[in-house]
Amino acid sequence: MSLKDKIAIVTGGARGIGAGIVRTLASQGAWVAFNYVSPSSESAAKDLVAEIESKGGKSACVRCDMGDKSAASVLLDATFKAFGVERVDILVNNAGLGQNTPLKHITLEEYDRLMSINVRAVIFMTQAILPYVHRGGRVVNLSSISARGGYATQTVYAATKAAVEGLTKVWATELGHEYGITVNAVNPGPVDTDMYRAAGPVHLKRMEEQNKKVPAAPRCGTPEDIADIILFLCEERSRWVTGDIICANGGMLYT
């Protein structure tokens, strides 16, 4: 297995793309810890841990909100306690919030909430692992097609994901020689998840029409489509890839 006994942390791993990432990394031997936020996600999180362990893998989950300033230390402590180690080999900054609000209706509360989850948490979660990463470590950040597509109603969301792409390139330069870490981002198009379906009927109708035109296949993406790319970026064979943004959208948007 390509990630045998690697210690991985996936933020926002209970559902959707995050759960797909957790399953895929665990299938290759990684010991995967992840967080979930709401009580409604607790059963999904615990079921995911049980599923992985039933197949001989190792996984752990903890409830914490990545918007809280203590989240990074809570997730690190839970990881170390569950696996009996004090190292991190892989960090996937997946947790994120989406929002579709016209510019004229954006509130300060919405701005602060999205920035705290989608940008601030990515920065400080990555900072928190640095004392514990061995050379050859991997950081993968989740961006979005919205960072580049110029889609109406996504002012704040698009800004947060564009920020993530900027962070990725800075960290690839800053952390490469000193820590031996590669840092990349994956930029998905529409993926069939709870968050995607919660976007509302107007947005869904628009996306369904766009999905029919996707060159790779006339469909929406799946969590597995994204997780397989992230798996590659976490493996040794991706050692010569860093500072890159992989556009995982089936060709919906060429960049």
C-alpha cells in the first residue's frame, strides 16, 4: 500500500469530498484522523471510522469547528492520542463553507464566517503541523472552480478559494527546502455532495445544464474523482510536483 502507516489529517472529513478522501487515503494504508462539526454529522463520522477499522485500517474522528481558534490544537491532540504518535505526514485542508449571495446582500457575518473557515483555518492548521512533519510530508489544499470562473453570487466564496491557491504557491516555496514538504491544491468543479445539493434549485438547475457539456463525461464529479487525485499528490510518486493547482473539473473550465 502506497501510504502504509503514514499519519494523515483531513479537515472536514465526515461527509462529501472529505469522506471520499478519508476512505481513499485509508485504503492505501494511511492512519487517518478527521474532524466533524455538527451533531448531525456525528453518526456519519463514527460510521466512517467503523467502516475503515472493519477493513483493518486505522481512523479517528473528533468534533471541532475549524472556525474556532483552538481547532488546530484540538485536531492535532486527538490525532496523537488516537494513534500514539507525534508526527504528521499528510495534511489535507478540505474543510470549507460555500455561499451564493449577490454582492448587494453580503453581510459582514457571512464574510467573517467564510474567511475564518476557508482561509484562516487553512493557514493555522498548516502552521500547527510544521513541528511534527518529517521530510517528504505532503500538504494538499482544496480550492474550487469558483476561484477562476467568475460566477455570479460567489463574491466571498470565490475570494476565499483564490486565496487558497495563493497560499499554496507561497508555501511550496517557503516550506520546500526547510521542511521537505510539497504543497499543492486541487481545484474541483461541481461535485455531487450534500453541500452541492444544498445550493438551491436555481443554482442546481444552472449547474445541471453546465454538467451536460463537460468534456470528460456529461456528468457532475464524484468525491472519488477528487480523492484519487489527492491520493496521487500524497504519494511518493508525486515528489516532483509542488506549487501546482490541479483543475479537477472534467474540462468544464480550462485554466
